[in-house]
Amino acid sequence: MLGSTHGTLTTTSRPARVVACGERPGPAVHGTADGTEDVDVSGRPLRSETPDLDRLFRPETVAVVGASDAEGRPNTGITRQLIAWSERVGARLHPVHPTRTSVFGLPCHPSVRDLPERVDLAVLLVGDPLPVLEELDGSKAAFAVAFAAGFAETGPAGAAAQAALAEAARRSGVRLLGPNTNLNAFEHFREDLDGPAIALITQSGHQGRPVFALQELGIRLSHWAPTGNEADLESADFISYFATRPEVGAIAAYVEGLKDGRAFLLAADRAARHKVPVVAVKVGRTEAGARTAASHTGKLTGADDVVDAAMRQFGVIRVDSLDELQDTAALLARARPPRAPGVAVYSISGGTGAHFADLATAAGLPLPALSATKQAELHQWIPEYLNVANPVDCGGHPVGDRRGRRIIDALLNDPSVGVLICPVPGPFPPMSDRLVRDLADAAEQTDKLVCVVWGSPVGTEDAYRTTLLGSSRVATFRTFSNCITAVRAYLGHHRFTETYRSPFDNAPRTPSPSARKARELMRPGEQLSEHAAKQLLRAYGIRVPREQLVTSAAAAVRAAGLVGYPVVMKASGPQLAHKTELGLVKIGLTSASQVRDAYRELTDIARYEGLPLDGILVCQLVGCGVEMVVGISPDSLFGPTVTVGLGGALVEVLHDTAVAVPPFGEGHARAMLEGLRGRALLDGVRGAPPADVDALVETVLRVQRMSLELGGALAELDINPLVVLERGQGAVALDALAFCH
């Protein structure tokens, strides 16, 4: 972990604007200059609205409903903790209980109606918070916290009770944290730590304990938001708020389910705009994890590949474990931006360095070979027979004298090196003591990141406890994998934010002329025939083959002459999804007689199978290219999503696809292609010419426009195959399926 120097915590100051009691923040949109809402073409917001959460975390007045001082009662311990917390933050506390006149010496009020002043925060220590919320209104409280469980996490009846709770909060104008939350927001944060802090968000309070414990290693925490079931306030609200707090260096989150996918993306966008890293454990990668999360919080976990893609798209760093969450958030909160992208590995053992370098390279960390000049410089202090190209093996002995520091300085002075990592497999005093002291001293004098992996299982050594954890500039890890994960996230975050341009800025706000044409082709609740689906693509400028729909053999022959031989003939009807398997596709027809025979055979098969047709398509035979798939599919959290990948039969065999949540730009469309395992096919393999990637990207963007403009009417779209021709010749949609809402 990164250590910390000691200092005094500066209390959070309130912004100039304070929401008046009773005022409830409006919908998550901002107005434009002309007074219209800032929404995209589908009516969804393009900006997040952040509630004034200062009054939740730093209230001036607090009411504790259900307060108690009777020994042995659960509420007594909670009341005692809230009194202590209120004193620390400088808030006046008002106990509320129907049968008590005082609690811990404080005057007690029989109900919230009798509170002597409005309160910023009402803490509800009651089994059924609904009646209290119904008594509250904006003139009595700005925020409420409900600890009670038994809501959406228990099933349909609990979900209905939670919905009633959310509605009561909405009517009263009170913003609600919970239900099924806990006391984590009222923990005792250390005030003797300084430096950028971690703000913590958890849906399960115990999962935040490891991050909270970082304070014992000198890492500052500023806030803890235990969101529980998120009947009202959700993780996205806290991400948006924390992203604008000057003391927050990174946001760490444990997420079980997302309440609102759009709100999450807007919050992540705000964090990316402010260059504040968000590191998240999101459960639900497996079916078992998703079931457990649903039973705990009663929310959808979402299709995990879509969640994963959405997080990458907006710069959220997803990690798999709580120890990775600790180490990655700690590094990102406190490390300065990298001066160079390269990583140098320095060790006293060739085996240790090689092992670490293998793992780092496999994880995608750039380990540039040091220049011949730099290697010659290092060989002044390191024997010639040892490798110093990167990783650098000093052999051990130089770390015990002046040579050790000179080696470290030489590596940090290399312009290609932005991160220096020194894995220490175990203590070997006194040399290991001097090694880490040299690393800590060098870290204080450089603006580059210095990392140490202290491999001892004991962790009581003075070199670790005092030198490494006492340094505010060294990032210390206990495992290779956590170090690699954190450094990769560190480099990736800064690379991402350097070029980040919010996709919401250029999201379409008004429908295109294509949308009007397309809507005339939609058939609510039906699957479109291939012919109708291709007309939909034409409306959006997506190229399809020359083709004609015919209803007689004679018309088919005339159409073939107009399209140009050779031709392809296909049955077209609203119930045909897999025509090839039914024998309803004929390829490479070169004469009128073949066309007549094909027409009769296709109509006979359709009649035998009982499949209604709107006709037979006579199509241009398109040349060879790379077969891709591009489509639109719905997601329960994020709405329409866009998929691109290898198409044809390969789509079902390899599942080599990438998914994105609109809106996104050209750069992200290209990044989707770069992430495909079969990306090399587009560059040309075994003598094939390079494919027209620009045309493929343009098609993906046009399909995205369809998803934004037709999302309410178009349930799914599947263009397969989209043949990407040789560079400069475009891409052609050979087949398409479309399903209407």
C-alpha cells in the first residue's frame, strides 16, 4: 500500500449552494440554453444531476427516530454511535421516541412532527420506516437513512414494500438511503492522515471492511456510502458526488446490482471528465454469483458481458477481488500521472525478475528494452554477465553499498521508464533493509512511480512496517498479481483520461430523416422479412446487394436479368430466421432455367414447411470478403446495445464479438474491432487483401444511430453476414433479421 505522512484532516466545506429544506433535486437532466431538456434522440438524459450529499455526510442537524438508552437494546448501541458521530461532525442531534422524554441526557421528542427544527438527516431505527417517511416532508428532513431489512431482497412482496417506501420518499421530498443499509456512513474515520483520499461505496457493508482498514496502513478514507437496496439514492448518485470532491483521489465500489444502467454511465462519465478513477468489484460474472446478488439486493445484475463492456467504455476499472480493490484504489488515489508508459523491473535475483516480467508482459504491461547506452551505464555497477535489458538483475551484492542507489537513479532517469517495480521475494537483512530504504529515498526525489512487492508472509519486518509503509511515495504490494493489476489500471486510467471525450457531448438530439422512413417500415410485435429488414438498412444508408422481390418464376427471370448473373435466390418471409438449414437459399445461378427451377423449389419447400412468404428475393452475388456480424440487442439495464464480431457460421462457433452501449464514437467502434480475437482477418491473411475497415466502422456507427432512434420500436437487429470487401470497396449486408417491439 502507499504509505502516508501525518497531518490534520481538513473538514469538508459546504458549497455555496445549499438545497432548501423540502427541495428535491429534479430529474437527471440539465436544461440547455433555450430551456429545452438536454436529452438524446430517444429522450434519455445526457447529464447526471448530483444531489447535495454534503448534508448527508456533514449534516448540521440529525434526528434519530427510535433512539434508545436502555441497556441491552440494539438501538442503544446505534444511538450511542450516532451521538458520537454527530459530535465529531458538529451536528445537533434530536432523539425521537414516543415514550421517552430524554435519551442519554438529550431531550427526546415523541414524533418527527414535534422536531424543534428542520433536520438535514433523519436516521430511522424502526422496523417499518414507511409510516415515518409518510410523516416526514421536505420541511422536516432533507435525507433519511433506513436500516430495516425485509424488502426487495426477500422477493415480490418485499419488492412491493420497497416500491411503496420509494414512493413515500418521492412524495415527501426526502432523499432516502437504504433500506437494508447499515452504520458504515457513520464510522470513525481517522483524522491524522492527509493526501488524496479514497471514497468508498458498498452495497454490502462487510465487503467494504478491507478498504476501510487501509487507514491502518496510512491510506486516507474520506467517505463511506453503504447503499443497501437503493430504493432511492443509488451508487451512481455517490459516484457523481465523489467525482467532484476535491479531497477524493479515487472511488472504490463494491457493486452487486445496478439500479439504473443509464444513471451509472452518466456518473462514470462525470468521473472520467474529472479524471477521477473508479475501481469496482461487480459481482455477477457467474450464474451463481448473479443469483446470490439478486437474493441479497433484489436488483438485476445485468448481462455480465454488457456490464463489463459498459465499464470499459466509460473508464471504470473492474477488478475481481477485495484485495485487488484495496491495492488498485490506493495506488490510483495517490500516485501522480505517469511521465512515460514504460515499466522497468529491477530485482536482486534473475529468477525473480524473469518470473515477474513474464507475468507483467502476459498482462499487457509494456516492458521496453533499455537502450544500449543505458545498459552500458548499468554495467558500471552490475557485472557484465548479468542481464540489464529489462528486467534488470543486479545479482544482489550491489544493493548493499552505494551502487544500489545509483542503479535505482539510473533506471528512474531513463526517459522510457515511467514505473519502476522492485519485487523482493523475502527479507534478507541487512541488504533488503538498505534496498527498500534506497527505493523510498529515491521515490521522494522523483516524479515517477516506484513500486515494491514485499513477498514476506510475515509482514512484521521493520523494512516493511516502517520504511515501506511509512513512505508517502512508494506503492507497496504483497503479491505479484495485485501489483500488476494495479499498475496496469494506473497506466490504463491515465491513458484513457488523456484522450477522453464524452460520447454524450455528440449524442444525437433530434431524429434523422432516416428515422422517419424507417418507422414507416416497422410492424409492431412482428419479425420483419429479410426484404423488409433490408429496406430498414437502406433507410439508414447501409449498403445491401442489388435485389428484387418477385412472386412468379417469370418475374424471377426478368429480375435476374436486371440484377445481373450469377444471382442468389432466397425465400423471404416474416417467419424465416434460418433459411440455409431449410434449403431456402440457392447460390450461383447462371441461367434462366436455373432461376425458374430454383423459384419452384423454394416455393415448394416453403409450402411444405407451412411458411408464409412475401416473395422470393433475386439478389446480386457479392464477391468474397470477411464475413462479420453487426447487430442490436436489448439489455435490461442499459437498453439497446450494439454488437460487432466475426459473422457467418463463425458467430455461433467462436462467439468472437464485442458489445458497446450507445452512445459511442468512431474511436470506440475501432477499439471494439481491435479487441476481437479474429481481428487479423480484416488485415488480410494468407494472401487475402486488407478489408475495408473504414466501411465496417461506418456500418457500426449507422447501426448505433438506428439503436438510438428506433430503440423504442426496434427490439433486435441482426446483420449476418455483413461482407466487408477489399479496402475501398465497402461492406454489404447480405442478410438481416429485425424484430419489432
